Amino acid sequence: MPDRRAILKAGFAGAVAMSAGGVLLPRTSQAASAGHAPGASTTPTESSAHWATVPLYGHLSKPKDFTSADLDHIVNYYPMVTLEKAQGSVTYGNAEDGCEAAYAQIRARSKSIKLFYYWNAAVVWHDFYACFKNGFDMSWILKDQDGKPWDPVPVHPSAVYGYDTSNPQLREWWVRQVVAQVERVGYDGVFIDAIARYNVDRTELIGVCGKVKADAVVQGQRDMVAELRRRLGMTKTLLYNGIRYLPSPDWNGTGGYLGITDGAMLEHYGVHHTASPGSMKGDLNLARNVDSQGKMVAFCGWWNSGMINPPSEPPESWKDNLKFSLASFLCAAGPHSYFHYARRNFSYNEGAFEDFPDLKKPLGPPAGAAVQRGYVFTREFERASVRVDLSDVRSASIEWR
């Protein structure tokens, strides 16, 4: 059987080549000279088509059907897209039908774009999915030590619950629902959200349900994803959220998922508690390391990435901070890395359909890895020179040529 990652990478490279009007060149193995760590993937790297322009990843939803202009933007900008849970929520009333309609709309425009179904591994988004109305047992939700349902997203306006992934019946139901959607619609893969919800902040989970239960929930979630991998087979892509540099071994709880998936999202680069120079530097090196293993990286920059004291709301000039996120990404990116930029969430009106000229400029392949001196990263591409300073100076430059 052909190597799964080689098949997937060929598809992604082809999509980039088509959207950029380029020619997909043959790949040659660089296993002997790539300097990969022991055990890292030695499959062929992407062709130069990956670097024709900034390689992009789309993660979006719209309450109603996409317009013709929306569809043109999607297929011209993105080689791969995750259809978020709110897709078609107004028009169709549920994620299953809304995402299926969007899939058909996009697929009619492009046969090469890769389309992923969104499915959460911790949060019970019951307001979005029809499947919760039939066959879901409320005994499968996670409860605290007093027997009360736990809300893992208390800031969300809709009351939500957490999955008790220690329950084998819940795990079977969870796997069955997403497999049914992939097989029925034809999605190229699944975006698995909120792996970090249980794995990284283990202290919170232990406080909710106790250590014994927390350990069983974490292990159950991993077993659940492993079973999804088994049932979908090796030709579907599994991308999960997420990876994060932390000065503790906790991130390994999410990092361990790389062995049963095809890659991960780094969702909040340089924002909130990860905006320190050390955190950003760690994230760039982590992204670079994940890519070197032959795994995909979906790198998300935001309007406030790298800001020391950001305002509470995005200013009118929020698009101007693209340069910092983009320069950071380019200094970490490898042949399996893709860039996402938005204002504050994944809704259609938060940046997914904006035109950013720099994202369509000719880039060309890198001359080599980024040079790192302290918190300053520099890197040369065929058509651009990139520099980013992650220290308290917080500056970035991209000189296009």
C-alpha cells in the first residue's frame, strides 16, 4: 500500500500548485541530508509548489450558504479548509447538513482542495449537531466530584458539557458519528478539536473529577482518537488541536497524539499567556520540530499576536499585525506547514475572506532553515527576506523582491 503521508502531501502540493497557477514538480528524497532527528519521517519533502506563495490553511464557518464570491475566494486562497461547526447553522439548523452543503458547493469548484469535518473531542456542542437529539445518553457527560455536570467552556453563551471519555459507550458513539459523516459526505479528513482541554490543563481536570477519574478521561480520549484512526483507515487525514510550548512535560499529553494523527494546529500564537518571548520562541521551535517529523502544522496568527498590552477589542487597524504573525510563521515553516490569520475567531467575517496581498505574493522556497540568535529569527526565501524579533522590541519585517 502506498505511504499515506506521501499521498496526502502530493494532494496538498497539487492544490497549492493549481491555486498559484504553478507546475507540480517531482519530489526527490532528502532523507540522507535533511538532518532529521532519529525516528523522524524520511518521506520525500514537498516540491517547490508548496512555497509558490505563503501556504495557507482555512478554518471557517458561515451561518448561511457561501456566495459565489465566497467560493471563488476559498478555492483560490486555500489548499485545505476545515468547515467549522456553525457552518450553515441558520440555513440548515445543524452542522451535519450545513457542512455537507458547503462541501458540495466547494467541491463543485475544485476537486483538489482538501476539506475536513470538524468534531470536538472534549466539548459537547449539542446546539450545533443533530446527532445529539437521538442516541446520545446524558449519562455520558463529565461530572464533578459532587455529581454536577461540568461546563468546560463557561464563557460560551450556550450551556455546554464535557464528554466523559472514560466511558467506552461514549467513545463508540463518538467514533461512529464522525465516521458516518466522513463516509457519507466524502470528507478528506477530520479536524479534532480540544485535545488540549483535558491533556494540557490537567490541574483543572483533576480539580473537577479527581486524579483517578482524570487519568481515565485522558486515556479514554486517546483511545477514542486511536479508534477513529483505525476505522477511517490510512487515507484520511487527522488534524488535531493542539500543540503548545510549555515549560513543563504537560504538552506531551497532546504531543503524543502525533503518533496517531497526521498533524496539529498551533491555535493561539503569541496571545494571552503565550505572548512572552520565551513562549513564542518555544512555539516556533516546536512547530519546526513537528514539521521535521513529516507532520502537518496549522499555524494560527491573530490580530493581537505578540502584543505586550493589547486593547480589549481589535482596532480598525487589526490587519496591520499580519506582518508579525506571518514573519514568525515563515521562520518556523517547513514543507508541511500552513498559515492561518484572523481577527479573533474562525467565523467567516473575522478574516477568512479578507484579501491580504502579501499572502499571494511569489515567495519561492527557503534557502535553508532560519538563523536564530536569541529571540531574533531571520530567514531567506527565493523572493523574500524575513526577520522577526520576539523580545520586548516585537518587530518584524518582510522584504519582498
